[in-house]
Amino acid sequence: MTTHQTSSLLVGLAAVVFLARVLGMLARRLNQPAVIGEVLAGIALGPTLFHGALSDALFPAGIRPLLAALAAVGVAAFMFLVGLEWDAAMIRGSGSLAATVSFSSVLLPFGLGMLLALYLMDDYGTGDRTAFMLFMGIAMSITAFPVLARILTDRRMSRSPLGVVALACASIDDVLAWSLLAAVIAVSGSAGPDQWRILLAVPYLLAMLFVVRPLLRRFVARRPALTLTPTVFAAVLVGLLLSAAATEWVGLHYIFGAFLFGVILPREGSERLRADVHERLGHLSGTLLLPVFFLVAGLQVDLSGLDAGGLGALGLILLVAVGGKFTGAFAAARLNRMPLRQSAALATLMNTRGLTELIVLNVGLQLGFLDRDLYSLMVVMAVVTTAMAGPLLSWIIGRPTDPDAPRPPAHPTAATPSATTTAPATGTGTEHAAGTVGTPA
């Protein structure tokens, strides 16, 4: 790197960290998830404003690959933290209601998204009709567990019956969405001539679940006093990066390996260790790395040329995304005899998309499932659906009362049913990583 590139990189990083923090704090003051402000910071630094003059000045072409690399590390860390907080016990304890709502709130928007893709194919299609349709279905089906959890925490609802069901539904949605995305990547041929490597994904998954996880569980069980020393933290980082690299190499995407490594880390007997890993890595990724990801995502968003046709497409995207998700969740909840208002609140919560949606959209852009114009519209959809969740929830069930009521502890010390609903948040900084259950995602 030249001296000019180094100074440009450092100044650019300072700008994005500062703006993301300021707009994130402003969003929180407006009772919105911090991720709303951080995404808007990335868009503001992109080509949408000033016809790209600002982004070209702050982030010249020579440093953008470095920014993309930092963003990839941030996304890997975020996905690891999401996996770290994913708890199968939450799903097992939620009964059939969560499973029914989850499947309905995924399948209906998935099907509608595929139909919408057929309509948008002529204007926004990238060549492979099947891959485009499947990806649009997935993009419409996302629920962001971290954002949903943060909303529940802020309203002191994470241990309420509605909160427990919503968290369980979001957990199931996460698994369904990532599984569908992995399947689409596997069948799309995006790995090129090395497509045979995708066959190694199943053995790798089985090895992680049935070999590595038991070994880690045994290792932790024999060391009840294990703490997060620099060596232990380094070992966690090495495992995270190697697992991410493995799934990238086999032709999936590094996000799956990072998520999987978080899932397999032992839960029993390591609550304090997990909380410390979450806090240390969450602050690092949330303060520096994820804002860089928002920047990289924002550099690909260009709304400066949005015309009537683009606005029409955006309206259809919002209609399918909001209507499909809400209708699927609401209908399933009512069929399970959930009260009307509670059903509407649950359906509203399932419409939060946040950072999780952005990650999926960036995967689609990288692999050629989306073009830049449609990507820009989908990012707007992610912001709008996330921003509307809180106000709609207030309208349906009212604002939280007793603002001075104590919140549940940030890091549960026992794997009780209630503790599983108060997992730490994954996300950026204290707003994302240190909350009781939330993150932007």
C-alpha cells in the first residue's frame, strides 16, 4: 500500500465509525434499532448522495478491497455470535405454535417472492431464472433474530408468553432461511469448476456436530474454571476463522461456517465463558468491523437514478415482503387460537429484517443472483420493514410501561427456560452486543 492509500483507509475508517455511531445513537433516541442509523450511514457515504463524489473522495478504488476484507471478518464474527446465542432448547420448549408460525411465515413470503421474481425478471433478472426466483423467495422470508430480540428487551417482553414464542419463531426462521440459502448456493453452480467441493459440505457439517462438538464439550467439562484468557480467546478466533474458511472453500459461503462454529460451542458449564466471548468479540465487531460492512453494503446502493418504474418495483417488493410475512404469521397464530392482538403483534415482530437481511442481500449480489439496481431496492425494503416494526408494535399492544423497571440480567448463568429467552444480543457495540437479547441483525 502507498502512503496515500494508507492515510485514505484510516481516514475512511474514522469517518464510517464516527457516522455509524452518531446515526446509531440518533436512531436509538428515536426508539429505533441502532442498525437503522448504521445502515443509513453506509448509504449516506455511498454513491446515492452527491452522485458518488463523496464516496470516491473518501474511499478510492485502491482501498475498497481492503474494506471488503474487513467487512467479511465483521460479518463472520456477527454470524458466529448469532450461532453462539442460537438455542435449540428455546425451540423445543415452545410447542407446536412456534413451528407452525415459523413455517407459515417462511413459506408464504417465499412463494410470493418467487412469483414476484417472475414479474421482475425482465427488468432485474441476472440470467439464471431458477436461482433468481429462489433467492428472491429467501430474501422475502428473512426474520432478524437479533433485532427482534432487541425490540423485546427494550419493551421488557422477552420473558412474556408473546416474547418467548416470537424468539422461538425467529430461531426456527433463522435455521430455515440459512438452510434454504445454502441449498440455493449449492445448486446454482456459483462455485464454478470446483462445484464438486459442495459434496464435502455434508461431511463437514456432520463432523462439526458429531465429532468436534462432543470434543469441545468434553474439554470444557474437564475444566470448570476455564476463563477467557488471551489464549482461549485466540483459540475461539482460530476456530471461527477456520470454520468460515472451510465452508467458503467447499463452495457455500463463509457465513455458514462462522454460524456453525458458534452453534457447536458448549452451552452447559460455560455460561460465563460464552458471555465473555460475546462481550469481547461483540464490541470489537460492533464498533469497527460491522460499520465497515454497512459502508461496503452502502457503496453498492445507488438510489440517485430511481424513477417511476423503480418506485413501482419498490412498492411491490414492500407489499410482498410485509404482506407475505404478516399474513403467514398472523394466519398460523390465529389457527393456533392465539388472541387477535397477540397474533398481530407476533406477525409484526416477524417482519423485522435488519442486518440479517443485509447479509443475505450481499451474498446474492456477490454471487450474481441480484443486480445492483434490485439490490438497492431490497436494501430499502430491509430498512423500512425494520423501522416499522417498533411503531406498529406500539400501535397494536401499546407502549411499554414502567420505564424504571429493572431489566433481566445480560448474561444468564444457568440454562433455564427463562434464561434461553434472554440471550445477549449480537450486533454492533453496546447497542448490539451487550443488550439482554437483542442485536440489529
